Amino acid sequence: MGFISEIFGYLLNWLYSFFNNYGVAIIIFSIVLRIILIPITIKQQKSMKKSAKLQKEMAEIQKKYRNNPEKLNQETIELYKREKMSPFSGCLSSILQIIIILSVFWLVSQPLTYMKRVDPSVIEKYTNEMKESGYNQNNNYAQIAVLDYAQTKYQEIENKLQNEQVENREELENQKEGYSELMLNMDFLGLDLSKVPTQSLNDWKVYVIPVLYVITSIISIKITTASQSTSNKSKEKEAIENKEENKGDEIDMTEQMEQMNKNMMYMMPVMSVMIAIIAPLGLALYWLVSNILMIIERLVITKIIDKKEEEEANG
């Protein structure tokens, strides 16, 4: 995960150097990442469509070989090979999402390491300084706490330097420069993206982004399930007919794979929400933007695929 976090960190830091705002950089980062993942999204959408079309043929195979489990599995595998499909395709897509989720989590929870590329010895120096001063001891994310500490100390020195009679000006200037290397502008539309919801229970604003993320996740799932509703209904009808003819049969392999894919689809948002409330808000912002972009992608890609299939059918 660390290797991927480093790559993401280079991109996020480059964007931050242009906009000088952590929130804006995360939004652009989310857009760039979604653009990179478009080929995978298209492949996933096509796979879902193709899988729906295979259900009728799959039902015929199940009916034909219901008394021969070995032949049933063999024919099922041959069908997927012939159509260049994998029953695990949905799971593979979900695994990729988990890898990205964890990589972005490391990135936003350790921005000094993965984004600003601060030397570990420097991070340790200021972490120890912060602990000795007793500043922000309740923050579970050491690097986020150091960022906040550096911002506070920088402002204190800035106020001191405004006094023309201040002593050791050169020393203060050096300290100020050191703190400036650790600072990030995390203010986004009045929200401090360094805050953690579970550590800021009295601040209702920290729940705005996670709640919006939950709403967009529900919309995303509804769009996905709606696109499968027609095929699912026909499959249920076939399944009922097969059960009436052979009540003793066990659940076939394909049905198990589809149930696994469905479980993964629901598990992703649940897992993301659980992480979002214990992680800095920057992570929740990334997921929110990614969700919105994913919804738009699915609607557009589905429309394009449907139109292409309709043209091929009429042509």
C-alpha cells in the first residue's frame, strides 16, 4: 500500500503546489484518478451487461445437467471461457477499490511522509517537540497533529516578529521557516479537513461530508441494482422453475459467485463509512467526490453501451 500511497502523494503534492488548498487538490486528484480508472469502469459495466445476458443460457445448462454436478460445473466453466467472462470479475473490481481506499487512507493520515516528503528525522523532531509541549495529545494521527502544531507555532512567531523590538529575530525567522515546511492549507469551505469526526463530537460540521458520502453511496447502489433488476427477475423465475423440478439440488456455483459479488458491493460503502468517521476529513472528501463522479460515469457509460447494443441489434 505504501508504494501506491507514494505515487498518489506525488500527484496530490503537485496539485497542491498549483492551488495551495488541500481540499481543491483532493477534488482534482479524485477527478484525475477516476479518469484513469474509466477503462476499468467500462469493462465492469460491460461485464455486468454480458453476465445478465448469459443467465438464460446458464439456466438451460443448469436444467440440462441438474443431476450431474460435475458436468454442470464443467459446462459452466466452458461457457465463461467461451464468452471470455469471469464469475469473479465483480470481486476483482472490489478488491481494486479496497487497495485504493487503503492507499488513500495512508496518504491522508500521513501527509508529511507521502505528500510533502518530509525527512523522517524532521518529523520525529517536531513530533517529540509537540509531545514535550503537551500540545494536541488526543489526536490519534501524529502527523495531522504535527501539522496543526506547526500552524499554531508559525502564527505565534509571526505575531512576535511584528514587534520591531523583538530579540533573537534571526533565530525566530529560522524557526518560522522550519514550521512553514510542515504546513498545509486544510481549510476548505469553512471545514478543517484535518479534523477527525470521532475526535470532534461537538463540531457538527465534521459530519457534513460523511453524511453526504452515505447519501451518494445509497444512490450509487440503487443505480447499480436498478440496472440488474430485469435480469434478476428473469433469473428468479428460472430458479423457481428449476427448484420445482429438482428440489434437492444445491445452489450452483454461478449463484454463489453472484451472491459474493453482491455482498462485496454492499460491503464497500459500509467499510468506507466506518473508516471515514475515524479518519481525517480529507479522506471522506475524496470518497464523496469519487462517488459523485462514479454515479455520473455509470449513467453515461450505461447509456452509451445500451445505445451501441441497440444499434447492433437493429443493424
